[in-house]
Amino acid sequence: MQNHVAEFRKAAGLSQQELADAINVSRKTISTVETSRFTPSVIIALKIALHFNTSVESLFLLDEHD
């Protein structure tokens, strides 16, 4: 699954740790989501989307292999 989490995070001027703290997950979780090594749960995806005041669909994109 592709995502735009890093782009949203950087545009907001946040570090991975700051985003992790804001949504109550580890920095490693943010890192692995951003690099597509981990597909977040619905709850984490919703928390990220709510933090950036956007939709889950704006952040996460299914690719042909999903």
C-alpha cells in the first residue's frame, strides 16, 4: 500500500516522533508506515488522517498488488 504520510508530516513541519506522540504510537510505527513496510490498522490510519484533517483515502492508496 502506498501512502503520503511522510509528505503530510513534512508539510506540517513535524518529525516522526512528534507525529507519533500526537497519535500515541511509537516513532518506529510511523517510520514503518511511511516506508510501506507496515500497513496500519484502521484505527491508526484514522488517527493519522484526523491529525492532518484529511481523509484516509488522501493518505493511503491501494496499488495493484494489494
